[in-house]
Amino acid sequence: MDNRHTAPIPYMVFETLFSRGRFRFLIKVVTFLTVFPLLYILVLLQGNMKQFLLTVAPEHGTVILTGNDYHYLAHVRRCREGSIFRAILPDHREIRLLVQKLDGFRLICQCLEQETSPSQPLPPITLFQALPRGMKIDLIIRQAVETGVSEIIPFISEYCILKQDSVREGKNGRLDRWRRIIREARQQSGSNVETEVCKVCTTEEMTARWDALKSRHRKPSGLLLHQAPLAEGSFHQSLEDCDAVAIIVGPEGGFSEREAALFMNLGFTPLIMGQSVMRVETASIYAIGAVKTILLEAEKWIRKK
């Protein structure tokens, strides 16, 4: 009779699964069966939200994309034959494209359908941004595009560290980079607002653009974000029944007394956003977010008589 000890069955099963390197293999199997399907679903959802901005119109229902556009769709968006994605035509119509062929350097797409993009239901927002230090303006532009700002006008104010000569278009120009940032941000966020950015201008040129904006709209509202409470006002009062909004945000150190008086004489309402001292990039997105929220929920707000 064999009196040797026999291990319990559960122990034998555990030893079989987790010994001799099988534990790592089991972890890989579990990861593959759980994580990768979730990532695939996230990619599909993300692809449905993004859009691609076409720079040329289709010819005979076909679009051929090369260069940076090919790299973005094939390697960033990971489009393959049979993939379908949204695109915006140069005339602002929305279109759906079917990838027919990828041959290593170009992507051939077929137009499936076209439809007119819905018009912007909210009053357009213009951001007059005094140039901050360093690359902060790039972040401000990207965030402004994602939140649906129509026009971004950078300008030089008295307290700007960068002066006009250092940002002149050419060797030190930024306009092309800003336009690339706008295109990337629109494609990433799916914004249907065609955001424009102009070259850096002076305060006098900025005021001329404000006069032009006022001539195009029935009741534009100008908001001056200032570091000192110059008047008692609110976002709600300033945005009531307006058909366009312009926001002025200063650089580090804000605006001088002379500049604040100038903007107020031009019709801008000075506002202060609480007692916290914000960074330039924070103040810009804070103000845009406040304006956008009020405009989006205008019908739900009830003002006190």
C-alpha cells in the first residue's frame, strides 16, 4: 500500500497554473482579453468625435491626401481601408469619407455624403489677447479654438515684455504656427467654428478692429478683464441680448490706467473675476468659459427685476 502524501486537488491546480512561468502567460492573456477591447472601443469613440479639415475640394467624388495629411490620418488617426471619418470642406460643408486605398505615401478616399454644416447658433466670440511671455499664447490659442472662439487678435500693450519688433512676421513670425495650432485643435475637438487668427497688432490697430466689429453687429458686447474693480458689473448684465462678444485680456501685470481708460471709452465693460490672481492663460480660458456658459444657457437664466 502506497502511504506517500498526496497534495489536495486545489493546490495541484494552483501549482499547474502559476508555476514554471505560466503566471506571466496568464497575465498576458487576461490583459489581451480585457484591456485591448476597451482601448479599441475608445479609439472608435474618439474617431467619431474628431473631424478632418480638407484644404481642397473633392474631384469627381474622390479625395487624394498626401504629405502631412496622409501622416495624420494613417499614423495618428490610424485609418485603414474601409475606415470612415468626418471631414469639413473648404466651403464649410460636412462630408463623410471612405478610405479606399493606402499605398504608403497617399490615401485615396471616396465621398459618401454631404450635408450643410449647421450655422453657429451662438453670438461669435472675439478674443483680444495681449501677448504674454514665452509660449503661453500657443496654449491660449489652442484652448480658445477648443471652446469655439471665432477670432483671436493678439496685440502689444504697455506691459508686454515682447515688443513689436520681436514678433514681426518673418524670421520670428508666429502666424503660420498659430494657424497650424488652430487646424490641429479644430480637428481634435470637432469644433465647427472656423477660428481665425491675425498677426500681432498694436493697440491702435486693435481698437480699429473693435470699431469694425461694432459696425458688423447690432449689439456687440465688450468685456475688459482687469485686475482692479473699476465698475460694478456682471457677465449676465453685459451679455444680455448681445449678438457678438469681445473679450480683452491683458498680459502679466494687466493693463495700465491709460489703457483701461481707453478701453472703457471705447465701450468695454470692466469686469473682475473674484479675488484670486490668475495667470494669463488661466484668465483667458476662465473668461471664455464664463461667456460660453451664459450664452449656451441664456434661455434658462432668469434675471431679477
